[in-house]
Amino acid sequence: MKRNFSQTAIALTMTLVTACLSFAQTARAASPAEQAIQNAAANNQFAFVMFYRGNDAPTQAMHGTLQTTLANRQDAVIVPVQIGDAAEQALVKHYDATRMPMPATAVLAPNGAVCSVFPQKATSQQLTAAIVSTGQAQCLKALQDRKLVLLCAQPSAGASIPMGVRQFQADKLYENRTEVVTVIANDPAEAKFLQQLRVKTDQPAPVVAFMAPPGVMVGIFNANVSLDDLAQKLAAAGKCCDDENCKHHKSAEASQPSRR
């Protein structure tokens, strides 16, 4: 059964999904906020980009919560962005920030993944939870780049990636849109993420979680999963390609309950 990630912390804020591709730099110089984000990434830090219009009470409250929450952390920085600032219009446009209720904070992982977006207000607990594991950030980035993700929870660092996963990634139909992410199953830093995905972490062999954009869980498999298994499950989920006229896409759409 496929499961939408809106039920987990990997949920994507749909306003930003179309804007989550890597920020392409042109010949122009980076703006102050863009430079701050680049510096954060270079230092392996999360950038909490706070978009705001004016210095009103909600903006002051959100900024205060950010400062209180992140004051003693070395892995995060605050990047305020006034959406009317002429120098920051490329950044504002890239994240479609003018459509967000202000103030709004977008949390960017060092690899550029959008981990969470908080419109108008956020608690310290929410902000802290937005600092995700390396494995989750890799999965988010790939999904936001519209790639299929095969997450392999390995029993040890030396464990081989399952053959079916390698064959799927090498297949001409999928090679250009597939990302394989590996984590160590018993890594404490990945425990919360794997628990959210319902991936067992006590197995003697790799466990594979198969995800498709924007955040659909195609299935969880053991190490014996084959290329055909993965391809069939992907087709059943209607994610085998981007063609809306594809018979698998139509079949998956037809199987969805009607929405009122």
C-alpha cells in the first residue's frame, strides 16, 4: 500500500516543491542572503530562512523564537529576508515566498533540501524537529529534484547494496531519475527517520524503502527484492513515468477514492 508522506515528518510543503531544485547561480553576484545560505551549506549548517514583510509583532515573535531555539546550536543559522528587498528578489522568486503567509521560515539542509516551511508562527519543538538527519535530507533533496529514491538501511557499513536495487538504478528506464541513499540501520542519528518510515532496523540484511515524488511510499522490501518487483510496484503506484496518459498512471488514479 502506498502511503503519502504528509503523515510523516518527511512531508513536503507543496508551495515549495516546484521550487526545490538546486539554486542555479548565474553570472550575477550572490545577494547577502544567498551568500549566507551558501556559507551555511559550506559549514554543514542548516539555514533557517525567515521571509518577512515588515517588523510587525508576528515577525518579531517568529524571529525571537528562532533566536531562542538556535542560540546554542552550531549546526544552524538564521537568514532574515525582507521580501521587498530589491537585492533579494531572485531568492524570493526562487522560493515563491510572496505567496506564503508572512512571516514564514523555510528550513534548508546543507544539501539544499527544503526540510520544513513554517508560515506565520512556529514553536521551538517544530524548529528543532526540522533539523533532520543526513539520510532524510538526502531523500528529501532527491524527491524535490523529482527523482525516485531507494533508501537502503544497511546492517553494517560494509554491507552490499541489494542486487535488485543496483539493477533498477542501472536500468535505462530509471537510471537518470533514480537516487540510491544508504544509511546504517542502527545509526542513532537515523533512528527517528527510519521509525517514521516504518523500516525495521534489527534485520541481518538490508531493508529497502522505495519512494517516489512528491512523497509517495511505494513500498518497503527485503534484500531479495528484484528489479521486476520494484518496477511493478512503481507502475502500480502510477509513478513509472511522467506521462499522464500512461496506462499505469491512469490505473493508479482510478484506484484512488473520490474526493469531495
